[in-house]
Amino acid sequence: MKPPLFSIIMPVYNAAETLCDAVGSITAQTCPDWELLLVDDGSTDASAALAERLAAVDPRIRLLRQQNAGICAARNRGLDEAKGTYIGFCDDDDLYEPAALAAAAELLGREMQTEAGGLPDLVRTGYTLARQADDGRLVPLPHPAGETCALRPGAGGAAYLAFLQNSGPQFVWNAWYRRDFLRGIRFDGRCTHGLEDFVFNATVFAAKPRAVYTPTVTCRHFERASSTSRAETAGVAARLAALPAWAQAEHAAAAAQTEGRGLAVVWALRKAELITFVMHQLRDSAAGPDFCAAAWGRLRAALRPFANRAAGLDFLRAARHNKKKAAALLLYALHLPGAYAHLPNKEEKLLA
């Protein structure tokens, strides 16, 4: 039997209220060439029974069960079982646009006709993002959509930075990965409450994929009040514990993409991602001074293995590319990261 073009992996955990809508957005796809792997991660509500009923009515849906082990283990289980040419990830409360798979298939067809030819290893697409405010409202969070672009192996650091800038934050739910390219690439179990997407994608880029990006919106992602991505102190602490994994993956990707040429600039900008992430986490969680001091200590320890003698000039390297990241690098170098909390916060205004 011919394998499907797309395998969609959906970890499921206590999602009885949202699962039917999430699965329904996939069964409603205009492109029928897919399989859906529902990986129940030890749900304690009606999710597993609901997933079983959904799988019973559509042979393209498979249910996999495991004891609760977290989203990384659930996604890795799906990766081990997937049969499609391309693999994507959908959260159990997210929604695919009806033509999401058709748009990806069309892009793949166009890539086959390019001078480079062949199937890309990575396809990234546009998305919408909404976050649940304290009063329960889902508030759209606008984000810039870049221009259609491509990244070829060996293109160099400037091309890598341009691709990252255009394709936006490196989540996995708006991407497709060629299954044969992912051999051995899995989610890092050290990421228990976030950062798993960033570490995974950095590992993908370290393998030097042929990648394409289109701003066409294919999915709608929601951050619920109970989401592990929200900035509660316990969740922040867990994410801080995963900083070494993220730093290691980002530096490996920067080194691979630059092949040693221009590494200082690329690494400065990727390091700024980690710094601004920690700044946002501490600002949003309203953490106390002791917690903040420990957080910055963790970040410095995570970055220390990749330090260079001219690190104090990182903000100058970044200034030509991104002023906000340059400011973050300067505050970090001056040991004044707390000043970041006083910069304008667009998300805070939207959620108020």
C-alpha cells in the first residue's frame, strides 16, 4: 500500500473539549492524502475514548497509547510510527486551515520544478496565533509574516539568518519535515515545559536541510490559560533547565550553516534569541529578584561553553540586523537585563 504524502502527529492529553475540532480540521482537508496519528499521553479524562471513536470512523486515523511521558515522548512515538513522506505536528487544540495540506502539496510540486529540483527537506508556512487572556478571551497576537524564500545547503550565514527572519519563530506546528531527512532527529526529553520546538528545529538546521518558506497561513495556534507555554513560575523554572539543550542546538546549527565563515555574527543573533526569551519569561511571570538572579545565572552557564573573546561586541554585530536583539545583547553584556522589562510590550497591551 502506497504511504500517504503527509503524516500528522497529534499528542493528546486531557483534551476532550477541543479534540473533535482539532481532528475535524484535518478530516476536512481538501487534500485527502494523509494519515493522522493520535498519541494519547496517558489522559485522565475522556480523551482516549474519544480518540478511539474518531479512529474507528476513519481508517486514516491511528490511535497510539502510552503512559504519561510528556509531549516530547508523544511526538517521538509518532515519529517512530509515521509512514508519510512528510511529517507535521498539530496540537490537540489547534486548527488546520481547510487547504493547509493542498497548499503544502502545491509548494512541493513547484519546488520539484525549480533549478535545484527534488523534494525539500523542510517546508515552513504562515500561521495565526491567539492567546487566552485572564478573562478567558482569545486575543489575536499579530506577528510579521516574511516573504517567500528558500534556504539551500551551503548558502552561508546571511542566507540562514534571512530564512529565520522570514519564517519567524521556529515552532513545529507550521512546518513539514521530510521523513527520510529526520532519521535520528528526535525531540529532546530535557524539554519538559517548552523549548522543545526550538531545540528540535535547531537540530534540523544543524543537519543543513533544503528548506522553503511560504507566508500562506495553514494553521491556527492557540495558547490556553493552562498551556505549558504560559509564564507561570514553575513552568519558567522548567524552561530555564532546558536552556543548555537549546544553546547547544543553536550553536551547532549556526556552526553548520556558516561552515565557520561569519559564525560570530550568526551566533550573536541566535544567542540574542535565548536572552530575549529569558527576558520575556521573567517579565511575564513577575518573578522575584532571587528567582531572576538565578535565571540569569542559568543562562550564563548555558552560554559559557560557546563564549568567545569578543563577546562584548555582540551587540554591534547584531545592530545591523535587528536593533531589538542588539539592545538585549547590550543589556546582557552590561549585566542590566532587568532593564528590558521597561521596554514597550505590545502583547501586554493587547491582553489587557
